[in-house]
Amino acid sequence: MVYLSPKQIEKGSDIFERFVMQPALRLKAVLDCAGVDLIFHDCSQLNPFMVRQFGERVHPAILRVPKDVVLFGNLPTKNFYSDTVVPVERVRELTLEPIENKRKAGHPHIVGSECDVLYVPESAAAIERKLDVMLTCGR
């Protein structure tokens, strides 16, 4: 029997990695080989670190999380400089889809940019137009 203490984990204990993540990753590998999607249900006992680990590393097809967890969706803002790669209408679609899905799920949510917005001087007008669409659509 193992007790998972968030305080221990925050101080660097590998207990979550050894007893939760490694078995979950082994199970995920078996499911992937069988062509089966993983649906992960969180009964509200996970902290944000744990949810992030499951989402990023185990990458289930569905990750159910508590209603008080804020979901973040990011748009490919590094490519906003290009109308070929990301046209304005695609920005609208990419922005509205997560907003509508999160509202249906009843989750608080944020739709934002990737780590940054790539600035290309000759594409400044296109970038600003796309950022404006991203920030105003769905209101």
C-alpha cells in the first residue's frame, strides 16, 4: 500500500512516477499496440500536476477532470504570420471549437496562444488581424 502525498511529490519524491505514471505508461503501450483508445476518468482526487502528467505523457483519448479544473487550449500562433498555413477563417474555427466544447462540458476554460506569437515584420497586419479574431470571436 502506498500513500501519494502531494507535499512529498512537490518536494521531489518519485512516488507518483514509480507507482502511477510508469504503470499507466505500460498500460497505455499495451492499449496502443491493440489499437484501443484509453479513457481516463479522474474522480477529483488529482492535483493540477497529476492531471498535466496524465494529459501530456499518457495522452488518453478522453481525460475527464473535475469541474473546477480550468482547461487551457492553445492556438498555433507561431504560424499566424502565414495566411497559407493558418488563414483567418481557420483561426475563427480553431478558436470557436474549444470554446464550444468546453462550454458544453461545463468547464471553465481559457483559449490562448502557444508559448509566444512569432513576430514577422512584413506579416504584422496579418498577425494582428488573426490575434483580433482569436481574442474577440466566441464572446
